[in-house]
Amino acid sequence: FFPQSPLKTQPPLCMGKWPELEKAEKLARGAALKWASGVFYQPDKLDSLPQYQIREMQRNRFIESRIKSTAQSYLEGMNTGLEELHSALANVQPIQEELATIEKDLTSCIKSFRSLRELRELGTKHGQLEAVVQMLPQLFSGDLAHLGLMDLERLRDSILSQLHNRSLLSPSNRTDVESYFGGLLELNDALAQHLWRTVAHATKVVLEDPSLLVSAVRIIEREETIDAAVALRSQPHGFLPPGRPKRWRRKFFQVVQDTVIASYFQAEPNKTQGQGLSSHLASLQSSILAELGIVKDWLVQCCPPHYNILTAFATMFHQGLTDHLHHILTWELDKQEIFALLHWSIHVYPSSEMMAHPDLLPEVDISTLAPLLPADTISSLEESYLGKVQASIAEWMQKALEMEFEEWLWGKEPESDYQGFFQSNLPIIAMKMLDENIRVVSLISGILQQKVLEMALGELEAFLGRSVSSCIGEERRGFSCGLFQPLFAQFPSRQWLLDDCQLMNNICEVIDKHVEGFGRTHKPVSMYLLSEAEHLVMSQYVKSLLQKRMTCQTAEERSKMSARMLQDTSQLKELFCALGLEEDKLSLQVIADLQQIISLKDPSMLGLEVLGFVSKYPDISEDHISMFFYLRGDISKEICNHVLGIMAQNPQVLPENYDPVFSNILVPAPELPFCLGKSKCA
């Protein structure tokens, strides 16, 4: 009844692109309709309809005008922005051209920069030479300074000695003299510090300026001469000057030893473990050999012969290595680290590649020193290595076996040999792995190689056993769980008693289809798998009888169950014999023997029957017997206890070659009694 607004005659712009606009349009129309319905609901209000229409048309025109104005302003702003962007682009283009020119110039200057490398190296050498020239006065003044210091010390010691000889060396006089010469002690300490810094870097100093090291050794030897002279003069009266004896020669070797230990044997576990240990040992080999070469070629000429400096350095390195290796032994080492340690200490260290290097002979002779690692330590390391290798081999073989088993279950037919039998490359791979371990360990010792060989043979034997056991175990778990359990789900039951062999026919069909694959294996293996399958069928059959699925309620049902068990046994025996097994090796006879317990009509004779059964199957438990009594359904508690008592009085010992029957058949857990409050549970 209301005329539509002119805005409603045309579809809204961009309605397809903006769903929100369409939604807003619908909401607006709904609101307008609601408002109009409320205003013009009464007839007397309809007279004012033209006025409302005119007012709404004016409002719509005003809104359209504002929208157009806003759109125009927005378009103008966009036009201005585009013009600015064009202007910026025009300004950027010259900059890009300049950058390209600069890049081209830099590329052409690369060769010039490379030619400056030699100049930079010359500058570096010049700086080094300048530093050496500046140090020359101090280097040449070392001996002179020490001579002056010796003169002052000689004067002080002479004064103190005369006072001592005349019994005039009182504490006060001694204090006066020492205070007068108090600066000597400081000079002595400063000279000593300078000497020890030089000695600590002896192998570097001797390459840069041997005269500096020669001066240091001369000073040390002068002090040793003075120590000897002072000790000789002190024998009659016992007087020793302050600070004597200095023992600087001993300090010389102590500083060298401390430097060797600090420079080479401060490795941290996290930096030298794993592959880092081999690298660390190789680094020690290279650096120690280089250091001893410097000592022989340079340092020996700077020290007196009685220093035996090359032998002293070799001994220090040997002792440092001994302590360092024993420290490494406190870490948790894997087999690669133990191998690296054994091989390096036994073969590399005493070889011509290190301590028996031709350049070090004959001065260096480590045969006169104790071994790096004692024999008992090496033996312990070899045993640890052997154990870790064995664990690694066992783990590898287990994983390889698991992967092999998974591959055989992928649904893809395995590889076959020329006779059509299934085959696997796993034995070849395992033999290569064992051979590699044996070959590697030969680098340590023949005795350890023999031990690894014996261990490898044992692991190979265990691996073969695990291969067969894994196949059998998986066969029992998968064959049983995947195929037999659904078939035995309703067994035993009254339907089974009346089924006319249909259930057993189905089981036989599944067995026959499943063992087809056994024919693709060589005969000993196929027969073994077939025998295990037969044993598995027997176990699953007996296990199903123990699940408390039914209890015979009458003698007729017990008779039918006994007959059915005999018939099932006969049918299963016929199947497995047809597949190739010998009847006297079948375990299915257990089912036929069990039916005698079920078919026995006089319960009072169960004791004798069970005792005969137990003597034939000694691994049967009281729980198994109790469950078979439950299956019969007519055995009283007194008879059950009586039979179990007979079993307890006649314990059985498993024969040596007995093949377990009931040990692998679990009995269901007994149901717990239901109790309320503190009442007695039945």
C-alpha cells in the first residue's frame, strides 16, 4: 500500500562484490517497513502519506548529493597521489642510473683492491719489525741489568756476612741493612717475572729472537752458581743471605711444565667428546711433534747440555699426556671414543708418526718411560669397548630384524632365489657389518680382534635364534590374533556342539590358506613353521576351552562335548598330516587327552585320571585343572579340592627335552567377590 522509494527501484551498486551492503540494504528496508507499519496503521494517518513521501525523497536526494561529493573528493585525492607517485618514479630513475654507474666502477676497482693486499702485508711486517727494534734496547740490557743487580746483592750479602761473622748481626742491624737495600727484592722479583714470561714462551721466543732466551738462561745459570757458592760458604757458620737459595733452574723447568700443561692439556668434555676426541688427539699429535721439533732444532742450542732440554720436554709431554688421558677416562665414553683412545695411545703415540719420529731420534726414547696407559687400564678399556660393540651389534641386528619383518608384511612379495624360494639379503648385510667391526678392531690388537670375533660369532648365533624366534613369535601373535581369534570367538558353545563340524571346517580352510606361503621357504624352515602353526592351533583351541564361555549342564552335553573334541582332533590331525607333518609329532593329542577328563562319568575317579594326565603334561597347573572342572559343570568343591590336593602331593619335574604345552596358555583371572560394607565376602 506504500509507494516505493526511488532508491528501491534500482539494485544497489557493487551488490555482488559487497555482501555487507546487501545485508545493510535489507536491514534498512526492514526497519523502514516496521516504522511505516507503525505510523500508518490507523486510517486517519494515511492523509499525511504524501507529506512523508516528499520528505523522504528530499532526504534521499540530500544523501545522494553527499555521497557524490565524498566520491568526488576521494577521486581527486587519488589523482593527486598518482601524480606524486609518477613524480617520485621520475626522481628515482636518475638515482638508479647513478647506483648502476657506481657498481660498475666498484667492479672495475676490484683488481686494484687485490693489488693492495701485498702492500698491506708489507705494512704488517713493517709494524712487527718496528716493535722488535723498539724492544732491542731492553733485550740487550737484560744481562747488564742483572750484572748490576748481582753487584748490589754481593755488596749487601758481604755486609751482612761480616756482621754475622763478628756476631754483630742483631735483628735491628739486619733490619737496617735490608731496609737500605730494600729495593733489591723488588728488582729481583721484577727480573724474575720477566724471565718466567720469556721461559713460558720459550718455543716462540727462540724463533723470534734466540738471544733473548740465551740471556735468560745465562741469568738463571749465574743465579745457580751463586746459590752453590752461598751454600758452600754457609756450611761453617750457617749464614744464608736473604732470598737464597733462589733455585731458578728448578723454577725454569717448573714454568716450562706448567706452560705445557696449560697449553695442551686443558680440554673440556663438551668440546672433545664424540668425533671431537679424535680431532683433539690428532691435534695433540701435530702440535706436540711440531713443538718437539722446535725444541730440537732451536731450543737445544740455547740451553746448556746438562739441561737435556729435548728429553725434558719429551718427559713433560709424556707425563702431561698420561694425566690428560686418565682425566679423559673419567668421562662417559662411547665405543668410537674408546677406540680412538686405545688406537692413539697404543699405536699412534709410540710410532714414527709421533714420538719415534726420525727427526727426534735418538735423543727422545719413550721406552724408558712408563706407558701412557697401564696394562690393566688398557684391559679395562678393551673390555668396555667389547661390551659397547656387542650392545651396538645386538641393537643393530634387532632393528634390522624388525625392519626386515615390516618389509615382509608390506603386502609385496619378497625376493626369490633361482629355485623360487623366498630369500633375504639381511644375512649378507649382517655379515658385512660384523666383518667391518672385526677389521676395525684389528687396528688395536690381535687379542682384542679375537675377542670381538668370538663375540661376533655369539651375536650371530643369537641373531639367528632371534630371527627364528621372532618369526615364530610374530607367527603366534599375528596368526593367532589376526585369524584364529575371530573363529574361536564363539567356541565353546552349545551351537558348536550342534554345528556339524562347520566351525572346524572354517578353521581348517583358514589354516590351509595361510600355510600356502610356507611352501615358498626351504623345507627345514617350512616344516618348522608348519609345526609351530599346528602347536598354535592346539594352544588356541585349549585356551578357548578355558574362557568360561559355557558350562555343561547335563551328562548329555558332556558326552556331546567329548565327541566334538574327538572329532575336531581327528579333523585337525588329518589336515596337518596332509600338509606334511608326521602324526607322532603332532601336539593335537592334548585335545584328545583332555576330552577324557570331560567324558569321565564317575567324578570320584577324577583323581586318578588327572594324575595320569599330569604325569603326561607336567606343566599343567591347578588353575588349568580347575577351569576344566568348571567346564564339566558337575564337580563339587570337595572333589575339586581333593584332586588339587593330590596334585600338590605329587609335584612334577619337567623333563629336559619337554616341549611346553600349558605354560604358554594363560588362565583367565578369577572374578573378585562383590562385598558391601564390612559384611563377609563369600
